[in-house]
Amino acid sequence: MTQVADSKQDRIARRQVDKFEARRTELAVATLHTLAELGYARTSLREIAQNSEFSHGVLHYYFADKRDLITEAVRQYEAVCVTRYDEVVARATSPGQLRDEFVAMFFDTLSEDATLHRLWYDLRNQSLFDSSFRADVLEIDSHREAMVWRVISRYAELRDTEPATSPATTYVTLDGIFQRALLHHLTDRPETVAEMRGELPGVIDLLVR
Amino acid sequence: MTQVADSKQDRIARRQVDKFEARRTELAVATLHTLAELGYARTSLREIAQNSEFSHGVLHYYFADKRDLITEAVRQYEAVCVTRYDEVVARATSPGQLRDEFVAMFFDTLSEDATLHRLWYDLRNQSLFDSSFRADVLEIDSHREAMVWRVISRYAELRDTEPATSPATTYVTLDGIFQRALLHHLTDRPETVAEMRGELPGVIDLLVR
DNA sequence: GCTTTTCCTTGACAACTGTCCAAGATTCTT
DNA sequence: AAGAATCTTGGACAGTTGTCAAGGAAAAGC
């Protein structure tokens, strides 16, 4: 009897938790969009609420405070972003194909998800000032590094050679290129972006022996 | 007579302008320190004034508005930062010396001027959201690129070869490394920074044929 | 259908923001 | 030394911020 009651209560509790979590991520997504639009410095709770279908008060029902909310939004970002190149790696049969499709995807997400990417860089930078972001940022950064490494090490494999640098260096090189391309993309300088696109294959080749 | 009066007035006017400019840069420097300490998102005019010897009202006597003030501070930053490696280049007589001294200077300023550097990245990122910063940011970025190029092209010359990539790619590669090293430095992970230091010479060699 | 729990809105709060201004303090001119 | 120009202060302003709580709306449980 108690067992039945328990499992029933459990089911109820679980359902409530699920619902709670669902709404949390829903609000976190709204937060993500607001952050991507305005940047960290200008994002307020009322603005976030306006990008959702709720009023601003509800945010404190689902989140302890603003930091909690933004942290959750950052985690949402990670879910979106970190496996982007995996299918490219999976379907590649020749080094040339892998390189070309990687470059294509690279510049595709650059313009497609530009606001999300600038948000990521904004938050990573925020972590230079606010230590409470650092753990999450470092974790995401390491996932991005691993993602890049899967591409480059596979590329080296296909070319029957080895990467020329460590995962860390490989990552920061490509990330540096991405960051600058993003700046010029948002500054509306397509020529510069095109130039960088032209150079990227050469850089990739530089990254393997 | 009018001429004498004019030149005298001119002198007075010039002195006033000089004084005005001197105080402007004085306040811009205070702004720079505040920004480096708190980051863009948390820097207020009253906080800036507290880092100077004046009250907050004076800022609007010397600057049109907050943007004007911050823009001036950014220009101050540039004056500090953009010729850092020039003497290293000037005194280098062998490729090994140039490379070693560059690496040393690289990691020296990383820890010495860490807060200033994080400010730079903060403002560069801010320009992804606020177009009114972009012109200044792009200009400073191009100066940084030129600075790095002077080092690498000279290094190639000393080694009797050529740079392997364009100035832009060369810059973003080293800047990406710097940025990540800065993150780990501020996160208090000296091991990671040391690792990156160990790898930097190899990267430099990768950047020339 | 009624009660209890969960969810959401609304308005208030204190603190903080950029901006402006009146009036005092300081410096310069004559 | 007196008057004029310049500089600086400190307070007021309107608007925004994160936070919270009282109470209504909706849903769930019985």
C-alpha cells in the first residue's frame, strides 16, 4: 500500500519535475535569444521576459537569480553547438572532401548563427571578469576544442600523417580565424571574409605535417 | 596691433586647449583602469570618477557622453600597446634570439598587463553588438596585426625564408593563442599557460616556411 | 465540485544608471 | 584687487535594474 502510494507520488513528482525543467529550458532559450541580440551588457530580465510569453516575475519562480538564468542559457548554447562538424567527419571518405566540407560548414555557421557565436565570445570574455562563469566557459571551450580536434586528427589520418600541433593550439588557431571572420562578417565586409575563406584550406594543411 | 592681440589670444587659447586635452587624457586613463578592473558591462561613470580625483559631474564637462569617454579611453589603450615588440625586432640579430625574446615578451605582457588585455578583448567583443565602437576597434586590430607581422616577417627574413600565411592569418593565430593563455592565466592555471609557452616556438616556426 | 497545490501576473522596493544644472571654488586677466 | 572666465562640486532628474511578495489564475487531486 505504502509502496503503491510511493510510486504514485513518485510519478507525480517526476512529472512535475519534468514540467519544471521543460519551462526552465524554454525560458533559457528565450534568454539565449535575447543575449544573442543585445549582448551581455544590455540584457535585462524584463527584456528577456518580453522575448518569452511570460511576464518578468516568472523568471524568479524558475531561477534563483539572473546568474542562474544566464548560466542555464549558456548550457543551452552548448547543446546546440558542439557536435556541428561530426557528420562532416562521419561521411568524409577523402581528405579533400573532409577539408572542403569543413570549410563550407565553417563559413556557413559563421553567417547563419552569427548572433549566437558573438554571444559565446561575449560570455567567454565575461568570464575574464566574473569568475562565476569560468567553470562553464572552460567546459564548453574544452568541448569545442575536442570538436575541432576530431576534424583535424581525422583529416591527418586520411592524409596518412599526423597533426602538427597540440589540440589546444589547433583549436585556438581555428577559433582565432573564426572570431575574426565573425567580426568582419558583422561589420559587413564580405570581401575580407571571402579572403579568409580562401586561406583556410592552406591553414588546415599547415596544421597537419 | 590686431596681430599682436591675436597671437596673444592664440597663445591663451592654445594653452587652454592643452590644459583641456591634458585633463581629458587624465580622465581617459582613469576610465581605462576602471574598465580593465570591472569590464565594460559594470563600469559606471561614478565608478570612473572614484578612480580619479574628481567627482562624477566633471566627466560631462570634458566629454560629451559616456561613449565619447570610453572611446577616448580605448585610444589611450592603443597608445600603450601597439609598439610593444618593436625593440625586440630591432635588436634581434639571429632568428633564435628574435623568437626567444618574442616568446618572453609575449608571456611577460600576458601576466603583467592582464587586466588591460582582457579589457581590449571585451571592447572588441562589444563592437560585435555596438557598431559605434567598430571603427576604432578595427583600426586598433589592424595595428596589432601590423605589429605581429613585423615580428614574423622579420623572423622569416632572418631565417632566409618567407612567412607561410597572410598577415591576417598570422595575426589571428598568435592572437588566438594569446587570448586563451590569458583566460588560463586569469583562471589561475599556470600549468596550462606554461604548456602553451612551450608550444609557441613551434607555432612560430609553423608560420614561416 | 471543492480544496489544495502549482503557476503566473502585477506592482512595489531600493539601488543604480547617464545626464544635466545651479552654485561655489579656483584661476586668469587686466 | 576686482572682475571675468574657467573649472569643479554635489545634488536632482527620470529612467532602468534585480529582486521580492501578495494575490489572482490555472491545474491537480480527491
